[in-house]
Amino acid sequence: MGATFTAGRRVIALTAAVLVVAVIAAGAASADPVTGSDANGTYLALGDSVAFGYVPPNAVPAPNYLAAHSFIGYPEYLAQQLNERVSNASCPGETTASMLVAGAQSNGCENSLGSPAGYSTLYPLHVQYQGTQMDYALHYLAAHKHTRLVTIDVGANDAFLCQATTLDHCSSGAELFGVASAIAANLGTIFHQLRDVAGYSGPIVALTYYSLNYSDPVQVAGAQFLNSVIAGVATLNGGIVADGFAAFQGPSAAFAGDSCAAGLLIKLPGGTCNIHPSPAGAQLLAAAIAAAIGA
């Protein structure tokens, strides 16, 4: 993720998402071999900065970007709960396109708007690989035949790029339909590659996005817009949907719907919050996935 996505107040947002899902329903990394305790099962996490456990530079204490292990996202909490080894291939700023195609525009992963530099070109990820995140996933699954779980959260950065590159900040029906279409097509391809190319038959869980403020209809509409596309594609491709939206909604209710006030987002100096989950928020997302798979 990179910034909050507000889809606008128009009903066209959800309508476009549903229509696109209906249309789509009708497409050199390395991984270590399975050894020792890993032969009993592993867990592959894919996604963006939410899965990575990204912390902004103005957080207190400031993060150490040169030590990837200092970032803890929901995959690490989930792996601990499941007693599995996790390979977290996520990359801050990843889009559905950059996950699949090397050099495709990301929102800060491999590259940034106006710059060839991105997080993965400047700092280490949790796991190191050349090529795309999907390249790594395919090689990982080929080497780890006993992988028990794959999770993914991706799509928000597609919307952020649309906001950053359009004069109306991606509020028109045509632009929303374009974003939904791209997310649905690319996410469908991701599922296809995991299933049909890698031959992985275990559970694939798509985590939906939370809202920063559940009392703000614009922010809620933005999250629901993204989530309707993600959930639709996951369901059509035999995936499992983990409800990240509901995971934050319940605890935020006691704070007028404010995820920041509920302690689910990273606190910043001055009393504000970053958009990324705090440790408490990340643990709620891990619990949502665990509940979705019946763990």
C-alpha cells in the first residue's frame, strides 16, 4: 500500500467491480529445497507492504531498512500460530502488474513513478530473489512440494497509481472500471500460475483490505471497491477469502470506527497514524486468515 484509496461516493465503483469480475470469469528466482522440518510443510506469503510489515521512516522508533527481519507483518504472526516456516516474498509498493511482469510500473517496489528505484532496489526484502515476485513463487512451489498455504494481498497499489496519474484522482466511472479490470485480470493470472503452472493444489487465501475509518463513507467505499474485485476473483478461482475489512471493523467500533484510535495502525508523532497495520493490527489480520482456513 502507499496511500488511502478513496473511490468516491458513486455507486459506479461497486457496479464496475462486479461487472469486471463477471467478465474475467469467462488468464529467474531460486528457492531452497525442502529439508529437515520444512518437509512437513511450509507457508508462502505474497503481497505488498501490508504483508511485508512496512513501517514508515517517521515512526518511533525509526525502522532499520537494512534489516528485513526487523519488519514483522501478518505472515510472521500467522506462521507462528500455525507452527510453519514462512517464506515472505512480499514487496512494499507491489502492484498486480509488477508482481507478474518485470519492469511493470509499481508503486515503490521495483520502481516508483518517475524513478527506476524502488524498495527492492534499495533495501533487502524478507527473501532475496531476481525477477518478479511471481517468478519466486513458482520456483518456491517447485522446490517446496509440501507447501501447505499460500496467502496474498495485492491490488491497493493499482488504485494508488490511478489516483496519482489522473487529474480527477481516479474518480470517473471509466477509470474505476479500468482499475477493476486490471486487478481482476492480473489476479486471475496469478491464481492461474499458482494452480496450473506451479501445480499447487493447497489453499490460496486472498486477504481483503481494511478501512482506515469505518465512519467515513468515502474510505469505506474505496475499501469495498477493492475488496469486491479481490474476493470475486479469488472465489471464481477456488481461493479462500479472509475478511481483513471485518477484522478491523469490530475493534474500531468502540472508537467511532477509527482504526487509528483503536490502535490498529502505526502511531506517528503528533497523534496521527500511518496507513499500515500496527503489531496489533497485523495480528488481527493473521487471525482473520487463520479463521478463514479453520485453523
